[in-house]
Amino acid sequence: MKRLLSFAPLRRFAAATRGVAMIEFALALPPVLILGCYGIETANLALANLRVSQIASNLADNGARMGMMTTLSTVQLRELDINNALQASRLQGAAFDLAENGRVTMSSLENIQQSYDTAPVQRIHWQRCFGLKRGAGYDSSYGTTSVTAGTDATKGNAGTTSAGMGDTGAMVSASTGSALIFVEVNYDYQRLFGSAFLSPTRLRYVASFLVRDRRDLAQLFNPAPAATRSTCDKYTA
């Protein structure tokens, strides 16, 4: 008598559900992981944008209201004051390596009549910088000055004449008899997951504030002990 083939084991295997959850987890994990990592990357990019914009705004604000009051009720802006403001931005950006992966430029745009002028002239009187990055897209996009500009009250160090600073349609200029501080921050965003989700991204923000005190705009001051000037020919972190 022939033994009949039993399908009972196959039926029990088909009805078994003990490994279903593990299989579903294994199938769902890759897309969930990819979406999660993409969300983390985009959130980090948004946070980096916020941080860079805040640094630009804070530095311009600080630059517009710092200095040392004199007995003549005017404010002298010293190289030490500028260095302190730049150091504050450097520390603010230390968490995401701003100095190593970016460039910060602070400019003084002034529309005044200096002792050697016959009428008010708008100039970029001086610039100060920090950051290791250099070249187009990092150095100032709206005009440069010599490294000695603003260091004394002579016409040779008067700076560079300028129609204004900023992109077309968003250019700012100083009103006659006043000055403003214009800050540019350029930063190469450091991706968390390499090129998996984002291409190389450069963040760029600018900010400007009117000088809000009776600043002596004839020159920058550097009394003893003299501070090291953070001129824009230097590329340091």
C-alpha cells in the first residue's frame, strides 16, 4: 500500500507568523533610515543658516555701537574694539568651525567730508576680516580697500569710493554725514552624511547697521599697547 504524501508540515509553515514582524522590520528599516538621515541633514542645514545669519547681524550691530568715549563726547573706534567684535563672532561660530570653513568681512561704509575733501564722498573706509577661505565667493563681493586704509587721517588711506554695498536691488548706502557697518559671512556648510543627500553648499549672509553714536570717522585708532590689525590680507582662523 502506497504511503500518502502528507501536506500537514507545509500547512503549518504557511500558517506560522512568528517571524513576520522581523521580516517587516528588515524591509522597512532602509527607507525609514534614509528618510530619518535626510531629515537630520536638512534640519542641520536650517540650523546652520540660522547661525550664520545671526553672526552676520550680531557683528554688524556690535560694529555700529562700539568704541571708546573721549573727553570731546565723541567715540574713537580702536583696533582693539574691532578685534573683540571679531573674536565674539569667531567664538559664536566655533561650534560649526566657521573660521576654518568660511570668511567674515566687516566694512565701514562712510559718506562724509573728510579734511581733504571738498564735499561728502561715500567710501569703504576700512575693512577687517578673519577666516581661512579665500577667493571669489569668500572675499568681499562689493569692494575692497588697501590694508592701510583708515589707519590714519590722510588722503592716501581714505579707502575706496563706492556707490554702495550689496546685491543689485538690495544695495545699501550711507546717508550724507553718516556711516554704516556692513558685514559679509560666507561659510561652506559641513554635511553630516557627505554627498548622500546634499551637494556642496555655501551659505552667504550679509547685514548692515547704521553707526549710532558720535563716532570719530577720521581714522581707526590704535593706542599703546597697539593691537594687531585684522586686515583682510590675512587668512587666519
